[in-house]
Amino acid sequence: MSRAYNVVDADGHILEPLDLWDNYMDPAFRDRAPRLIKAENGKERLVMDEHVVGTSQRGIGSIGGVGARQGVVATDTMEYKDGKPGGFDPHKRIPDMDADGIDAAFLYPSLGLFSGAIHDPALAAAVCRAYNRWLADYCQPYPERLFGVAMLPMQSVDLNHPDYEPFWAAAEDLDFSIGFHEGAAAGMPQVGIDRFEGRGARHIITHTMEMMLACLAVIWGGVCEKHPKIRIGFLESGGGWIAPWLDRMDRHFDDQGFNDSGLTIRPSELFQRNCWISFEPVEGSLRVLADYVGPHKIMWATDYPHPDGFFPGAPDMVRKQLEGLSAETKHQVMAGGALGFYGLN
């Protein structure tokens, strides 16, 4: 590729058009495709495999309401179709990327984040195939700037279970990057959600702690050691937790009374070999941890066009966190980490 990549968004999102399933889903499954309904309170809700997902208070309509974080977009009355146009249309996304000086974006789903609510494996696979077909078409006009991340029907959360061994082996053999991405009220079990009622507290807990458990599963559970070439990324969960989490794993690795992992390589070394972590643009710990974790293992993200996303101005927010660090550290965080994870080096 001839384009220079100096600013890379490691985790943006699209907004799936409501006719996606009619146009891209295998005909045998179209009558069971995801759909939106109106609840009694007037909020739009998403139905996945006949399970209503999301929260009844907010509905799904606000998921494209970037700007709500700053209070400049009112999401209470939004409908899904009124989400940020760039989420639906790549030609409208590119000007938004240009406004922030973003060279490339890696794209994850929105409605697809709730696909864990699908219990039927065949239907889950059909939904993923349809989404991936559409995503390829979305990215096609800008092949050097928009990179779609395929959605996979991994319905179980036991990531180090032997049943997943063929998946990890195939991902390594095909040189694929595997990104873990949490979703709020996504229809799957979520750690700690039973302990608090408020949306803020639940979001704080589930996004970070679920990613910590995924990290533990693939490192302490042996996936990374068994597959030395696998690349795994932890996304949209903050990044500051990774340093003490690796320290804690190392502490138990070194303790003969606790080390039942079967590992021969220290967890922190496995992270350095196989893993990447995405920080949010407002995390003050990034400045302290960039060189400690390794800037080539760090990414950042806009989360555009979600309501808690960072648009406009995300790259400048990251640069502010990196003030006083070396030019090489800044380059690695702004672009190098994502290029290494996604294999664009």
C-alpha cells in the first residue's frame, strides 16, 4: 500500500442499515433476521433470535448518537435511522476522518455487538456471514482507509476451552488478528452486572472486567503459549488495567503454590509476544504506561459513531496524553501499535 499511516483508529464502528438482512442474508434465515421493534415506551429495541436485547430505558436508537458524550447531541428521542450518517455511508465517513486527520479506521459492528444473544449456532453464523458481506461492500470504495473486522459466531465465553483449539489454530495459520470487543447489555453473561443498578456503574464494570477475563483466559489459559504467532487485541475497555493485571499474573506464575497454569513462559512475556491493548483518548495513565507496556503494543480508538465515542478531536486528545514522550513513542501509539496488530506493517 502506498499510503502513509500516521494516525490509525483501531476501533471505529459502522451502523448496519436496516435492509442489510434482506439484501445479504442467506434466504433460509431471513425470516429470523435481527429486527427493530418499538417498545411500549416508544423506544426502539433490537430483537436477536427472538430475544429482546439492550436496555428498555434508552433503547437502541441512540447507538449512532456520537456527540452525546459532550452533550451536543440529544439521544433520548433519537431513532436508529437518524444516527451519524458516516456510520451507514462510507462516503460520508471519510470527510469526518479527514476532519480529524485519521488515515485509516478499523471497523466493528453496532447491532452486531448484540449477536451473542443468538442461541442457535446456525443462525448466528448466518447473521455473521450477512454482516461480513455487507461490511466488505461498505469498505470497498476506500480500500486503503477503511478496514472491516469480520464478525465471528463465538457464542461461548470459555475462550481457552479445547473446543476452540481448531479456531485458534486456523487464526494462527491464516495470520488473522483476533479482536475482543465488549458490548453493553449484549445478551451474554456479563461479570458484575448483578451488583449495580446504574447504567454508568454497569458500563464501568462490564467493559473492563470482561476484557480482563478474556485476557486471563488467553494468556493464563494457554492460548498464547500454544500459538506463538497469534495476534490478540483487547478493545474498548480502557487500557490502564493491563499493567497491574499482567503483574498479578506474573506474581502467581512465580509462586509455586499458585501456578497451576502449565505455562512455561511468563504471562507478561506472552502479552509482549502476542497481545495488544487499546486505550481511550482521555486516559491519563497512557502517559505513564506507554513506555512501560510498550508503545508498539498500544492502540487508541474513536468509537465513532457511538454516543460515548470521541468525535471530533480524538487524535488530539491522545496527543495530549503523550506530551513529553519521545517522537517514536508517539508514532507507535498513534499508528504503529494498530498497524502491528492488524498486520499492515
